[in-house]
Amino acid sequence: MLLPVTVLLRRGYAAEVVGAALAARARGSGHRVIGQALGVPAATVRGWLRVMTARLAQVRASLLQVAARAGVEWTVPKAQGCSWRDLLAALAAASEAVTGRFGRFGVLGPVTDWQVAVACSGGRLLAPGWPPAFPGVGANTSCP
């Protein structure tokens, strides 16, 4: 079964909603505040954040691989001092590389960062078993 790049495997919310929750966490918001702002149960948001917290470094490494493979001229984003913000910087780099190579408009309209994240993960951004483990890549989830 093929999924559009607007949804994630095994999730009842659009990728943009999940992405907004992850971006809000990078800005320092908690799961209750995020859930209230998005109209999503706090327990659901907490689950998304827990899954992503466990794989921040691996997802970042995977997105940087996509940027390196798709980008003609790209630079590794500078460290942001927070694993969550580092993830968003890697996503921006991957999105820039992919849209620079294939165009900013797709079948569904303008290509968003979160659509790139879904496409890069095969819809499995929050699913078990993704991303593949990268040797020596560990999670550092500290944020101010």
C-alpha cells in the first residue's frame, strides 16, 4: 500500500500536525501546551515526543545523508545547542537539497519540510524500526 507524503504510517494525524508538534518541542513547549494548541490529546503528543526523543540523533543523521545525496552544493548545518533544533536544521537542509534537485512543487502543491521528512522515512518517521542504527550516533536531548 502506498501512502501519500501527507500522512505517516500508523498515525491518525497528518504529517504537518505531527511536524508542528515536533517543531513546538524544539521551541521548548511541553506536550500539554502543544496538544492544546493543536487540538490533539496531550497523551498523543507525549507519545510522538517520546518516540522522537529516542531517535533524534539517528533521524538527524539520516536526514543529513539525504541532503548529501540529493544536494549539489550543501553545507552541514551548524549545531544549534539542542538536539531538537539540530533535527529541524537537518530537516531544512534535506528539504532544501530535495527541492533544489526536484523542484519546489509536487503533485500535491508546494513541497513542505514535513513532506520531505515523510518521503525520506518512507512514512515511517515515528514507526518502529526506523531509522536504521548508525554506529556511534547517540541521543543528546538536552535543550535549554
